[in-house]
Amino acid sequence: MPRFTEFDFGVSWVMDFFHQDGTHYGDTAAEIVANHLAGWSDEAALAVRRDAQTLLDNLPSGTLEVLWEAGTEYMANWERLGSGAQWTRAVVDLCDARLSTATDVWPLTGADTEDGMACLEAVVAEIEATRFLAPDVRAALVDCARRCTADLAFRVLLRAISCASDVSLSSEQYTRLEAIGSALQYGEFVVDSVKYLVEND
């Protein structure tokens, strides 16, 4: 069974809310997330909740902060959000609030339940090969892959690549990313989100 969306999903999808025009969707980070969740399916909220709870259960607050900062263009400062753990818990709570308004919420099924651990070593290799990311970002992504899920770490890696400055990908790198995305049964537009960074031959 294919995933519920052809596009990004889960926490990496939430990270994409925080960009230059993100404040059009709310005055606070929590409002931005809540307003996006309100307009999307139950599956979207379930996928975000699953990722956020996995992060919260397995990574320390400082590592969560590194991941959120790496995957967003314009993240609110931590004085407003609290710690990485507090913000990630807030995302879980926002998902719970959104899901509480639904009449029948069905659990995720098929590909949407996969953790991607069969791709773990390939994901870790791509993280470690992405030398333009700061060492603390690469270390946080490896921790995410090994202690959370390879699926989540790979999607956050794609976000971090798209948010990094002065970045280019070789065609070989992109081909490897595509192969991992295919193995994880991603929709057409997940890995494709970084295709514009591939160097012209």
C-alpha cells in the first residue's frame, strides 16, 4: 500500500512551515503548526505525531534543538519555544488537539508504518557524506537514524540539505538519495525537493 501522500510528511513536513513567509499562518510557532494541521488529513496529523513522539522518546533536548534548527529556514528562538524537548512535546500536543476533533481516526497502515531500518546504513552513509552540513548536525542526524528511525532521519536530512547555504549535490549523490527514497516508498515529490541542487554537468 503506498504512502498517504506524494509529498513530505511528519516532522520534516512541519519543519517546512518555518520559512520567510511562515508568519502568514500564525503569530506564534504553535499557531503556525495548528493552522496547517487544521487544513490537512488525519493521516498528516498522525504522521507528525508519530515522528514527534519518537524524537521525544529517544533524543535529548539539545539534539532536538540541533535537528529543528537544521531543518527550518526561520525557526523561532528557543527563549520563546522553551527547550527542544518542550517544543517537540508541544507539537505532539497540537497533533492530539487536531485529532481530537475527528470523529473516526484510523491508524496509519502499509508503508506509512515502516521505520526504514533496512536502509539504516545507507542513510547513515549519506548523512556522513554530506560534508557541507556542520559536524553537530551530522552527529544529530546519525543519532536520529540510530536511536529513532532511519526514515525520519532521512527526511530531516533532506530538509537540512534544502536549508543549508551555498549547497550543491553531485548527480551521483542525488541518485543515491533517490534510491533510498524509493526503498522507503516515498512519493514522487519527497526526494525531488532537493533535485534543484544537483550540479549541472
